[in-house]
Amino acid sequence: IMKEKEEKREIERKGLKHQTKIMLILCIIALLEGIYNFSKSLIKIGELETIHRQALCGKGLIAILLAFVIGKIAYNIKHGKIYTYKNADYIFYAAFLVFVDNEITERLLDIDTGIVPTLTWIFLLYISYIFKIGVHMKEDEDLTI
């Protein structure tokens, strides 16, 4: 029985390693998008209206911050700190950043993004809240044992 449990834990660890790698790839993509948008806003100073330059600059900074948040979550998962209040807060920050990015796109760039970004940040808010409840329940269980 102990051997089976060890094998199961090893499979779970391998799964976490793959998920962490995927998160880091997403982090790099978000970082590159942020750098691209930020540099695009600086390069096309004469071609774009001020509001569009500011929107692109803002979207670039948001992508960079989102990359940082995803990276922090991936770092915590890699080091075995999965169910923590920090990760729940990072998920909340990601929801806020997606919300702000959506607002910049719709209000400043006048592009209709549809319902998907709105559902995304609402979903992330729920995940953050559920995560905090789970962390609280885990702490209660640890105290009970």
C-alpha cells in the first residue's frame, strides 16, 4: 500500500512539473507581448494618437505584470507552496489585471472584446475566493490533526 501511495505521489509531482512548465511558458508569452506593446507605443509616437499610445503602453505594462503574477504562482507551485493565501492573492491580482486590460481595450482603443474577457476575470475572482476558502479549510484540518 505504501509503495502504491509513493507511486501515486510521484505521478502527481510529475504532473505539477508539467503544469509549472506550461505556466512559465505562458509567463514568457505574456512578458513578450508586454514588451512588444510597450515598445510599439514608444516607436510609433508620431503615427498614433496620444490616447492610443497610452493604451498600448498600459496594455504592455499589464502584460508584464501578468507575467510576473503567473511567474510567482509557478514559483510557489514548484516549491510545494500550492494552497497558500499568497497564491489566492496572486489569482485575484491576475483577475484585476485582466479586468483593467479589458477596460483599456474597450474604452481607450474602442474595440469590442465581447463577453470572454469579462467571464475570464469573473471566473478568476471566483477561483481566488474558492482558493482562500480551501486554504482556510486546510489550516483548520492541520490544526485538528
